[in-house]
Amino acid sequence: MPACLFTPSQKSFIQLMLIFALIWFLQLNYRHLIPSDEGRYAEIAREMLVTGDWITPRYNGYKYFEKPPLQIWFNALTFSFFGVGDWQARLYTALCGFSGILLVGYTGLRVLNPSAGLMATLVLASSPYWNLIGHLNVLDTGLAFWMELALCSLLLAQRVYVPNCTRRSWMWLCWASMALAVLSKGLVGLILPSISLVIYSIVACDWAVWRRLHLFSGTLIFSGIVLPWFILVQLNNPEFFHYFFIVQQYERYLTPAQNRPGAFYYFAGVLLIGFLPWVSITAQSICQGWRILPQKNGFAPVTLLLVWSAVIFLFFSASHSKLASYTLPVAPALALVIGLYLPKVTCEQWKRHLLGYMVFLAIASVITYLVLINRGDVKTPNALYREFIVWVELAISASFALTLFAFWLLRKRATTSASIIVFSIGWFLFCTIGGNGHEVFGRQSSGALLAPAIQMELAKLPLDTPFYSVDMLDHTLPFYVRHMTIMVHHTDELWFGAMLEQTKWIPTIDQWCAQWRKPGAALALLPPALYRQIATSGIPMKVIARDARRVIITKL
């Protein structure tokens, strides 16, 4: 299409989006994978590709049924096309995060108004919660995207005057998205949207929406996507059903068995930090949302967005297992609510917002320095914290400079929208610079620095040389070494797989010592404390690589 067909504002927007896309994706290979999730899910995908078994996920060679395989499938496919590496492991989640930002803008444009769509895009892109987790190889980004697609498809389907065939297509996409959410992380992909819709119907007194859900055909689509893998994995692994549904879905939520505690208000802090650039206007946005009247067909999209956010927040707040990423599906809904309010912010209100954030960033710069400057221990020396301070201060400086520029634009009588765009870019850069600064710690925790020495040693030995992981589970080293490890004594989260295939692990350190003394090559990964303990026992060994967290030995 000729460039003259675009207005100057449209060309500027397209250029801005291209720059945004480049920054979003080009950083994927800068940081090493960090434990535990990033290394774990990358290694499961690598093993799936190597073994060719796309039904039964395995981790370190052990059956791994904690989560469904959708992201593992995508990662394995990415590895098959582009090779095995860091950016390849993060590509799926980065695509989900980027697509989620575009989707929230499109939905705001079509369901609310054009200004709300643009503002919702800026809110989500500049929120640390979505930005940072969207660049990690974790399951929650994929789950959040598919749940967002289900929510947005529902909103788009329930618009007034939408033709029946169009409404049916959007609802079919909604059902398919819920199915993919289930294949991403389990039953929450169905339970949370269902609860949200029921509570919405009660709050909004809107039961007519249920007649427009295409329940029968939608259920067929949902079942057709979800059931094949669940049936196949159960047929191949009779133990799957109890462990996945009872232990991982039911007990994980209702009991503290996973040892991931947190107070009921845990996620309030998560969302406060996650939406930091927009905290000062969140309450006003929610209050405005409650007051918006339903559409002519009785459907109230903003009410559904608020109910959706509240249900997910309360659901995970009540759980006995808490991780910061669990409430990520709230982010797109809140972005739409805030995006709807932002165009109505007056110039004076926005000036106060910018002044407040300039003060906040200045204070944050000082506090960051004071808190981090003297931190450090054996595993994480003080020099790393001092290096990280540079990244954080650079991130704060970039955000402060653009916030100041956004304030200057208002003084020059520019539009509030232009100022909001500049402010959002500042916080997007804050997340990008600060997030990548974590590589200071990530390269140490990943084990990647030890991998070349280990691979060099393995290259001299037979392909079936055992590599023992003694009294520890390293979530990143197997991926970087491209070699599975045999668990010894401490199985960590692999206990279920180890109990199923007991010949694949060694229950005690004494048994491992006896095995080590037998003829044949072998390598072992040990924690430093254990290495010091057995170094005086006369076990024949030579250190080939080590750092503050791990020691790698081979036989003499």
C-alpha cells in the first residue's frame, strides 16, 4: 500500500510499533535462562524434541506431569526450526506477551472506543507485570494470553448489532482459547472464566448473555481440543490422572504441600508493583467502570472486566500456593479499564500525576542505592549488586527523563495523549533496562558459565556417560550442557517420576559413592558443602568446573 495512503499520525504510530516490536523481541537472547521455571521448561522441551515423545513430558528423563504440554510443544517446535538456545526458549512467551498487547488495543478499539484501545495498549506495554513476565520462559504468560483471548473474544461477540455468524465465530474462538488455556496450565483455564461469567451475570443481572454463548457447539470445540492429549497421556501412563488432577490441581490449591506460602493480601502487593505507572489513577478507573451503563442488549463489558479481575485476584489470594505470576491474567482486563479512563484525565490531573512520579523516581533512585550498595554473600558477591545498581539507576534515569519530557510537553500545550505516550515509553524502557540488568545475577545462577568445560569433558567420553546430580536439582545446567542428570538422594520436585522409575535414581549418597568407585567414566554435580564433605573420604575425583553454587567432578 503506498505510503501516501497513511496520514502522518498513522505513519508515526506504525513506526512506533515497529520500534516497539524490535525492542520487545531483540532482547530475548541477552539474558541467560534462570532457575527454576525457565530452565525447567526449556529442558523438558529439549528432551521432548530429542526423544520424539510428544505425549509424555519428561524432565531429566523422569515423567513430569505437573503441567499440560502446550508451551512445551511450542518450545520444542521452536527448537526444531531455529535450534536450541535462550531466545528460542523464550520466543513463545514473548509472542504471547506481544500479541496480548495488540489484542487489548484491538478489543478496546472495537468494544469501547479508539482512544481507550490506544491507551489500553500503552498501559499494558508499560506495566512491569506484563512486560517482565512476558520475557520469561514461564507458563503464566501463555495462560494469561489464552485467557485474555477468551475474554476479548467474548467481549467482541457480545457487541450490539453483531451479525449472528460473526458472533458465532467470536464465541467459537472464545471456546478454543479456553481449551488452549487448559492445555497451558490446567483447569484454571476453564474454572476462572466460568466463575467470572456466573458472578458477572449475578452482579449485572444479565442472564441473556448465556443464550449467546453457543454452548453446545462451543463445548464440542473445547472438548475436541482438550481431550485428545488427556486421553492419550492417561492411556500411556495410568498414574497420570491422580497425580495431575488430585495432587497438582486439587491439593496444590487447597493445601500448603507445595511450600509456596503467602498472606491473603500477597497479590495486592504484586499488582501494586506490577501496575506501578498507573497506581495513582487505578481507583478512579475502577469507580468510573462501575458507573458505565450496559449496552442496549443488556451486556456490560466493563462490569465483566472488573468482575474478571476481582475473581482471579480473590481466587489466587485464597490459594495455599502463591507465586507472583499467578494473577497475570488480571493485567489485560485492568489495562482496558484504565485505558477507558485515561482519555478523560484533565491536563491538571495529569500534571500532578507526572510530578508525583518524578518525586517517586528520585526517591527510588536513592533508596535503591542505599539498599543494594552493601549487600552480598558467598553465592552473590557484593560486586554483582554494585553492577546491578548501575542498571537500575540507568532504568530510573531513562524513566525520569521521559517523565520530565512528558511534563514539558504539557507546558508547551501539547495534547495530554502525547504526554501519556511519552510517559508510557519511559516506563517501558524502565522495565526493559531494569529487567535485562538482572543478567548480572542470571549468568551466575544459570550454570551457563560452567557448561563449556563440562561439554568439553563429555566430548572425550562415551555418549552414555552418566552425569549424577547429587543432593541437588539444578534447573538450568542440563539445558546448557545438553545432557540429562541422574538424581541422587534428593529428588526435589522429581520425586514422583523417580518413584515411578526407581532404577533411574540412586536413593542414598552412600550408594552413589559405591557406584562411583566402579569402573567406567562418570561426571557428578554437587553442592559445594557436600563436595567439601566427601573430598576427604578418598573418593577418586577431579574438579573440572565450579562456582559458588555448584561443583562438577569427574573420575580420576
